[in-house]
Amino acid sequence: MTAGGTDAPGVPEIDLADPEVIRDPFTAYGRARERSPLALLRAPGFGTMWAVTRHENAREMLGDPRFALGSGSYLRPDVPEDCLPYMRTMGEMDGPEHTRLRRLVSPAFTRRRAEGFRQRMEPIVEGLLDDLEARAGGGKVDLLAHFARPLPIEVICELVGIPADDRPRWREYGATVAAGSGPDFAKAIPGIMDGAKAAVARRREEPADDLVSDLLRTQAEDGDRLGDDELVTLIWHLVIAGQTPVGLISNAVEALLARPDQLAALRGDAGLVPRAVDELTRWCGPALLSVPRFAREDVRIGGVPVGEGDAVTVAIAAANRDPRAFTDPDRLDVRREAGPAGHLSFGHGPHFCLGASLARAQTEVALTALLRRFPGLAPAAAPGEVLRAPDPGAWRLTSLPVTL
């Protein structure tokens, strides 16, 4: 990826390999935001890329058709040739092609549909909490490994309609995907696709109350037919994108445990949970940078020139704490009222995250049950002992030891 910058004096530069940037990206991006609406990101072997730092400019860029998505090679590791027809996801499409597919599948991902799935998420959450309690045995337990990480794939299996016998294999896929890209990730993809194909075939014969059946009904009823390849692609990509709650739940719990006043407020009023989840998503969501886009022509962002072909991302860590959009933005406030400037953790515009309602509902169910079940929940490690992955694109823990 490349971006200009030599003709833009005064634009701050951020080294993504800098240990201080990795340790505290919010401060690094915040300083850059207050200097300029754009920063230039650099990293060895990565090239350069523009990062939009301010909320208003970020929203405008994400909805601007002059910025196109790339080829999606970040989702195309070394996989077998027979998998390639399923590798081009909706997240890589622009224009009429994206609009058509989005229109077809959106009804299966509405907030109302997510709320309908909530009662099926609750027993999954309770079962994982039972296991968490058994593992703790009166001592400490890793909340990330034994609750936050396995939860999303269990929910996806339920929503997609994966049979109980096949779920252990899918749990392995989920753990591999949550761990990030690499050789194991590439090896997992064919199995996920085979599972997606099997789920489609099964629900074509035996429809049920699940997401695949919803999509098959769309395929049968809509004249602008959803293709079989598109259906399989959507399901396997749901496994990838559906891992967001892993980082969101673990980050949220760590943040609350470090702020007893916020934790007490949430414990004292369960009605605050939806508002709190939205605030936690803004304040410590796992995504630090958005998927990059590429300028189709020479443009200006906040007065800074961006050249045709330049790569541009949104520094979500900066935009979500922009004082121009949020009052006292560096403070976590579970009582914060929703304002006109929504956070950008799920994106904005045509590519707003399709599964946002599912991620919110899942996180709400998880936090509600966790705080109810374990009123004495406390950190089992000092703040400096809780480690994060050295990932410049994601704010994610490697473990979260707690006592129940």
C-alpha cells in the first residue's frame, strides 16, 4: 500500500512498529488528530497509508464513492484453487454489485432479527459461564480463553444451524480465526467453506429458524437471485467477521474492572446495558483502523491533498475520541446518551457492518449474564501484567485473568 505525503508538510507521521504506538494507540492517534485531519502511517514492509483522524472527515470518506475498496488480498491467503470462487466477499464489492447483494441479505441481519436470536444466545452464554465457573475452582480463570473467545463461534453455529456433531470442528475454526491470519488461518478456510456448503444443502432439505434458512427463502423468493456461490461466501465470511465480540467483550470487561464506578453503575441498573455496550464499543472496540480504501482520483480530505491510487484508512481510535464529536471523549461513561455523532467502530455508509446488530445483542447478553452470575468478579492480575497482542490494527488482549 502506498500514500503520498512529501507534498503535505505538517501532516504527522505514525510508525506502526513503534512500541509506544502499539502500547497506547489512543494517545498516539489522538495527538495526530489534534495536529491534522490526516496522518501518514508507516511500517517496515507495509509501505505508507493515509489515516483519517477526525470524526467528520472519516464519516465523509467512508461514504464517498471516490474511494474504492481494494482487491481484498488481506482475506485471500494461500488457499486451494477450488476455494477461490468463494473468496470474494461483499466487503470487497462497490457500486451496483454491492448494493444488489446487500439488499438481498440485509433482512436476515436486521436489529429485529438479532433481537429474535437473543433468546437462543442466552443458553449458550449460560453454558459457557458454567464451564468458566468449573474451571475457576475458586481461583483465577482466563475469561478470554474460556468465555469471550469461544462465545462468537458458538453463536454463529446456532444461527447458521450447524449440527451438534460438527460443532467441535467449528470451534477449532473459530479459535484459529480469532488468533489472526497466518498458515493456520489458511488451512482452516477450506473446512469452513465445506461446512458452509453442508449447512446450505441441509437447510435446503430441512428449513428451520436460522440464518441459512432465511437466506434460502430470499434466494427462492427474490427475482434478483442470490447465487449459491454468494450464499456460501456470505456464510463463511460470517465466521470471520463474527469474531468481533471476542475483542469487544474482553476489552469491555477489562475496562469495567479497572473503573469500579462504571462497573457499579452497570451493576446497579441493568437497563443501562445497551447504552453501555454502545459506549464500550466506542471507547475500547477492537478495531483501531478500518479496511483501507483507495482514491479513484486526486481528492482533498480536510484540506490535505490525497493522490489518485493512494491508500486511505480511518483511524477509528482517533475518530471515536474526537472532541469535535463527543463530549469528554477520553472518559468511559456507561451512562453516556447517544448523540448525533455515532461511533465508527462498525463503519459508516454503504459498508456499515452487516452484523452490527448481532454483535451488539451478543455483547449485551454476555455482559448482562456475566455481571449477574459473578457479583464478585475482579481482576486477577495487575494492570501492567495484562498483555495485548502487538497488532497495530486491532486492540486485543492475549489473556484476561479474573477471579469469580
